[in-house]
Amino acid sequence: MQLLLIVCLTGVAMAAPQFFQGNFQPSGPVAQILQDERTGNPDGSFNYAFQTDNGIFVQAQGVPGSLGQTNIQGSYSFPFPEGLTGELRYVADENGFRAESPLLPTPHPLPAHAIEQIRIAEQQRASGITFE
């Protein structure tokens, strides 16, 4: 029983988070910040933008919303190893979070038979036919 307890305690100790002590040595190049602009206003509105020398750019603006939330509109872009740039634009407001980017996955188009079934169901619902 004591051996089982020692094994369990040793396992817990080994699984505990290890806190790094010492000098951090990055494994690759460190990006330099080229731009870092931030403004905040007493009414809750804000702006920020930053850019790094490796091509990352982030910007956002926020304003107080009508329901107590903060409405935010922003974007970020980053380079791919192949040389292309990826960009995502977003809005977060009382209607939720909405992102736009060609990088986001999109569903496959519905097959023709599924579209026809939806059309028939909508016709039935409009004429009062329901199935329970």
C-alpha cells in the first residue's frame, strides 16, 4: 500500500507544471516591433495597431455598444513561408463575432437533391403542412 502511495505521489509530482528558471534562449529569429500604437479613452473607446519586421500586422478599433458591450472592428495579417500574406478581418458587436477571410473554411455546396428537398419542405410549411 505504501509503495502504491509513493508511486502515485511521484506521478503527481512529475505531472505538475514545471516553472522555467534561467535565461530564455529563443530557438529562431526574434521579431522586432516596428510599430506599437495604443490609445484608450475614458468612454471605453480604443485603438491599437502593431507591426513586426517579419510581416505581422494587427489593428483594431473599439467603441462602446448600445447593450453595454464593446463593439470591435479589426484585422490582422501575417506572411506564409511561401511568401503570400494571409489576412483576416473581423467585427465583434451585439450580433456576435463575424470574421471574413479567404483563409476560413467554407462548407461544400449542397447537392441538387438536398436543395430540392428544402424547397419542398418550405412549400409544405408555407401551406400549413407540418410533421411531428
